[in-house]
Amino acid sequence: MLQIKDVRKQYRTGDFVQRALDGVSLNLRDNEFVAILGPSGSGKTTLLNIIGGLDRYDSGDLVINGTSTKQYRDRDWDSYRNHTIGFVFQSYNLIPHQTILSNVELALTISGVPRAQRRQRARRALAQVGLGEHVHKKPNQLSGGQMQRVAIARALVNDPDIVLADEPTGALDSDTSVQIMELLKEVARDRLVVMVTHNPELAQQYATRIVNLRDGRIVDDSDPYEIDEAGREPAVHRTMGRASMSLGTAIALSFTNLRTKMARTVLTSFAGSIGIIGIALILSVSTGVNNYIASIQRDTMTAYPISIDARSWDFQSILEGAASAGDEAPAGHDTDDAIHADDSGFTQASTITSSIAQNNLTAFKRYLDDPDSEIHRYVGSNGIHYSYDVKYSVVSRDPDGTLVDADGVTFSGGSSSMASRMATNMGMMNETSDVTSMQMSMLTGEEDENAAPSAFGEIMPGDADDQLISPVVTDNYEVVAGAWPASRDEVVLVADRNNEIPLTVLYELGLLPATDYEDLIDRLDDGEQIEEQDITVDYGRIMDQTLYLIPACDQYVRGDDGRYSYVGDDPEQMAALAENAMRLRIVGVVRPTPDADTTDISGTVGYTHALTDYLIDYTADSAVVADQEASPDVNVLNGMTFSPADDATKAADARTYVAGLGVTQKAQLAASLMAQAGGAADGAAGAGTGYAGTGAAAAGAGAEEALAQQLDAYLATADDATFVAIYDDYVSTGDYDDNLDAFGVISRDAPSSIRIYCDSFEDKDGVSEAIEHYNDDASEEDRITYTDYVGALMSSVTTIVNVITYVLIAFVAVSLVVSSIMIGIITYISVLERTKEIGILRAMGASKRNVSSVFNAETGMIGLCSGLIGIGVTLLLLIPGNAVLHHFMGTDEVSGVLPVQGAVALVVLSVVLTLIGGIIPSRKAARQDPATALRTE
């Protein structure tokens, strides 16, 4: 039962107030056919809309089966329309882009009825109105009467308690009107049918009750229904469930609408994709450039790793010292009566020599070996590599059978001339580290005793323990003959890009006669101009050459007296050692590839880290090292104590030292003692040493043997004080650590240098920052000093890359704004076009949120299409675009490429942007008044 109690409704248009309903009270039975008549403006349609929940009353109450609607909210009215009301409109109000079956199903989809069930019920409803054979037709394929039958079927499919018909025959001819009225009469047998009409004849013929309205009031009721309110329970607020439209339904409705307007949908999607295409192209080019930059960074960082040597320059201190020296230079002197010394040469030299830093790589290696150290976050794919200054000599036989040394060709001393050293150095300085090492040696005056030949260098190993050669090396070098080393006794000859090797190396390896080398050096010493020579060596000859590796420890031979003597400069002894030495085989010749980004092999002869490991272990187990470690206080080379505790020990060591000297050495010592005695005051020196007169007499003899005999005679009666003086002036016993170092002993915990490889400049900066943090926590002697060459070289490149990135971001931002605005406009147009559809959905119980979901789904699908079109067009444009890019850049290393993640992100971004752009239009659609929307054409 439906009760209308004193309902009032008025409309305001500016200052004009129109009373549509003025205190209407009406009780309607559960099953009757009520016709509401009245002239235009009498309030018929307003009353019908209030009964159907399309319009709200200002006062009074609408009571439905004892349920008051005074406190109903939008969602309650939505549920009421969906579950209780069925609408039949004069203009049919069918959705044109859907089939009649889908139109009838619509109320059921809003109710959340499963697909199979609602399809069955819709077919049954259409069959009841005689349209069972037309279920797949569109509304524009039907006659007016058939469309009204569809509207009736739609009104009945949800089995409503009340059917409301607004002028259902107003647009039909007489015969069709009769058919529709017969249907409504049949419907009214088991439910309430309320019809508004202007045709009193049809009302009189078919309606069971006629209500006349005039000026918003009931003026006549043919069959009033009076209710005794005294015995009834007062009406209370109750809800009628909830209408629910699934997201799938919203998508289906929007998809059908878009499909019916395919051409416009495609054009709209393409217009929306323009921004995506622009972004995708920028992203593709940016990705290509970034990949190129990343490749350059990796190659640059491979060629210029962060290198930390046991001894290194502190260039920052040098630069700061030079700057401060310029700032603090005196402006002049006030007096001109004296000469003032300019000590800038000494101060600048002091700045340079004091900038030589000693790095404790043992402590730093412990830091690097800790997997939790901060620095490991920035270490690149090539990892960290440790270098060790293993000590060995390499000898071979030249074509004439002469034994040659790989560190100077001959053993006769001729190779130590200035010309020889210059020729060797000029041919072998391939890297900045080589130049730095030479400068360090020149400044300090120190040379690494028994160092390995300068032509030999270790090949960078791979990350895996069994990977002798890093892929970085094999990627940047090509094998022109033979193969890469596969074991510790195999080496390769490393040529340059012109397939050339320094001439000095060919001589040092015995590939060319040593006599030719000596002739060249003699000509250099004479100042003769050396013409360019065309000398070639066949690959077969190179790989047939055998090299003999003699570790430094083996070059110390034990004598019958138990002491060791160095034989590394004795060709006969070295020839004997070579017989049992490791034979190195040259198994290949390699050179940098034409497009090599880094040439990491520092020497001309490359060997693997397996040889380094072998030499470290072999030296540790050698006899000379074992004997020295067994007697840490005594020098195994001369039998003397390293650090004598008293004068008696010094005197004893001096006697041992003199006794071991040869005739020439004794004569030299005698001459030196005479020079000291002759330079002292008369009698004073003689009193100090007791040797002045004897020395003078012996000097007259002029023979080494006479001087040696005189020395022996003198020392035979000399006291301990004399021998203590000789010890202090002439005896150098060295140091225990110096001896082990000369023998080639190396601890794997104390590398000579460390190379840290990064993949990008950012990672390099991260490593530098991690080293700074390490220095902050380390003691003064454990702090690390190194020079960041890459940072100085590439800071400008980083700035350029950042500027390019900011420009690309600006382009992307503009494209996003334009896309959002355009999608919003397109969605707003769609809302205007589908206003009546909005009214239909609301009349069948769709909530504001449901309506908003429909338009959000539509904008989302447009965004999806835009994104997919944008990605597809971008991929097509990249084909000619890359060709143009390669042409103008002159390289094919930079190619635009759209990453998969970027493509997915752009599609998602397109959907999100369309949804954002459609928020305002979809909300506008949701706020549409359903009654007003239904009247929109």
C-alpha cells in the first residue's frame, strides 16, 4: 500500500515561485490501475516523479507499506526505485546503442543479478510483451509500439510493486495505444499501476480508478481509498536494501557506448595519445642516451678505476700548496742594502716531496673484505682487484744463442746507460700510473729492488675464481694469433692498434739479436740520429720463443759458508738457474679492437693472476726465505746482526764484514780510511784511528794488493773502537723486512695497489664518499690518499647530463598537462551527449556513484586506448627516427628504445590521467537531477 500524505512541492525560478503540489493526500491500493488526469501544469508529472522517487517533496510524507520516506537519503531512494518502481515513459527512454535485450537487462544489472539469470529473465519479459524474436535488435530497428513494449518489459523485469507510466500512449497511434493499454491493464491485475495521461477516453476504458488534479490539488477521485489511521502502527524509517552496479557492468555499458561510436572513439583516443606519443618518444630517446651514457660510464670507469697505491700523490695538497704559495708571496723588501735569498725552490720541492702519501693498504683491505662495508653498495660489476708487486726476472736466448735479460737485454751493464733507460722508458710508459711511478722514483731516489721487468703486466681477472681473464679484457682485445692464456705458464704478447710492439721489448724477449741492441745504444750514446726502422717478427717466431722465469728468491744462492749471495747480475749464474726455471710460453698475440673503450693490460707481455699466486706461494716456501725467517736477527746475506745491541757486537760484525771483502774492496776501504785520516788535523786523525802514517806509506805503493795487505796488517792489531768506527761508517746490515722484500716475500693482506671498479659516475662518487667516511674513522697513519682523475675529467659531463634530464622533465610536464585538459574536455562532451542515459540509469535505481563509475570506466577505456595507440605509434616512429638519429649523430651507438617498464608505465599513466581529467565531468554527471535528465533531448 502506498500513502501520499499532505505532500507539497514548489519550484523557484529567481523570485518566481510555482506550486506544483499543494497538500496532496492519496492512498493507493496494492493492485489497481490508477489514471491521473488534469490539464498541463496541474502537477500530474510532479506527483508521478515523487511517487517514483525521481523528485523530492518539500513537506508531507510518502509511506510505502508502513515505511516513511521522510528521512530517506539518495541511496535509499536509489534502492526504492530499483526494487519497487518500474517506469514506462512517453518517449520510451531506451539507450540507443544497446540491444533491446541489454536495455531490459539494465535494471537487473543494477540490482546485481548474475548474468545468466538476468539474461533469462529479460528474455522472458520480452516474450511476455510479444518481442521474443527481436531480442538482438537495436531500438532504432523497432516501431514506436515495439519500443514502448520494450519499455514495459524493462519496467516489469525486476518484478516491481509499482509501475509508473507517464503518457505511455502519447507518441503512439490509436491501434498501438490500445495494445499498450491492454498490456498495462494486464499488468495491473497483480500490482499497482499509476498512469498519467491526457486521454480521458483511454482512462475511462482501462483504468479502475481516475484521479483528477488541478493547480496541484486533487479535485476528484473516482474510487477513493480510505484508511482507518486509528488502529494502524505509525510509519517508521526503514531501508529497502541497496542497489549495486558492479565495475564490470559499468565497463560493459561504457564499452558498448564507445563501440557504437567507433570512429569518434578512435579519433578521441588518437588525440589523447599525442601527449603519450610525445612522452614515449622523449623517454625512448632519453633511454637511448642514458644507455649510451651508462655504457660510456662503465667503459670510462673500467679504464679509470679508483686506484689506490701503497705510495701515491696527494695532488690536492700540491694544488693547495701552490695556491697558498702564490697568495702568500712577499710583495718586496724594505731595504736594498743586502741580497735576500729566494727559498721558493726548496719550499715548492718540500711541498711535492711531502705530498707523497704512504697508504696502509693492509688495514684498508680489511675494510674492503668486510661485506657489510658501505663501499660495497657502489662497487660495479667488475668488482675490486688487488695487485701485488711480485719480483722475478725473465731471461731468454736471442737468435744468436746469447742470454738476454727482459729488464735490460744484457747483463754486462751496458744497458744501464742513460740512452738505454730513456729508450726503454719512452717505449713502455703506457699509462698514467707508469709516469707516476717514474716520477716517484726520481723524486725519492728509491727503486724497487729486484722488481719484475717493466714489459710484464698482469691481465685483469674475472669475478669468478676460475675465470683467469675478465670479459672486460676479452671484449676490448682481439686475438690476432694463437689464444688467450689458460694456465700460469702461458702469456700473450700485447700489441697496439697498429699491431706494433716497442722495439726494446723485442730485444728484451730475445726475439731480435742482442748485438743489434748494443749497436743502437752505442749510436744513441754517441748522439747519432736513429732513422725509422722497418722490423717485423712473424707470429710463428714469437710463439716459438721460450721465456724462463726466475723468481727473486732463486737469485739468492747459498754458499759453502751458509750465507746467500745475489747472482741476478751474473749471466753465467742466471743461465744455470734458467735450466730449472719455469718456462713461459707465448701462446698468443692480442691487440685492442678498433672500437675498444679501454686497454686494461698495462704491460706488453700479459700473464694471468694464476702466475702471481704461484710466485707468492713459491717465494714463501723458498730456502732463503725459510732461513731468514728462522734467524730474524741475523742477515743471511752477510751473517751480521741486523740491529747490534752493543759495541762489542758491532766490532764482531765489522771483523766479519772485513774478512769477507775481496782485494779490490779492501783497497777501496783502505783508500777511504786514508782520505778520512788526511782530512783531519795533524796527528788528530792518526790518534783516532792509528792508521794515518801507514796509509800514507801504502798509498805510495799505488797497488790494490799492497793497500789490502796494509789494511789487513793494520786491522790485525786494531782495537774494538776502530772496528766500531768502521761499522758505523761502512757496514750496512740492512733490515729484516728489507731482506724479505728483496727476496720477493708478499703478504696477500698487503697489496701494492687496489683498483675499485664502478659502473657509473654516481657510484664513483659513492665510493669516494665511502672512503672519506673510512678516513674519518681511521687513525692518522691508516688514512687513504688517492687522486680522483675521473672526477676532474667528467664533472662537466655530469652537469650536461643533468641539464638534459631537466629539459626532458619539463617537456614531459607540459605534455601531461595538455593531455589532462584535453581528456577532461572530451569527457565533459560525452556527459552532455548522454544526459538522458544518465536519467534512465537513475530512474532504474543507479546511484550517483554508479553513474560516476560508468563515466570513469569510459574515460579509463579511452585512456587505455590512448596509451596503447601511443605506444604502438611510438614503436613505429622509432624505426625511421633511429635512422635519422644515427645519420645526424654519425654513430649507431645511440638508439631510441622504449623500455617495457616505461611502456607499461605510460599506458598506466594514460589511464590515470584520463581518470583524473574525467573526475569533474563524471561528478557533474552524477549530480544530474534524474527527472531533469529524462526530459533532455
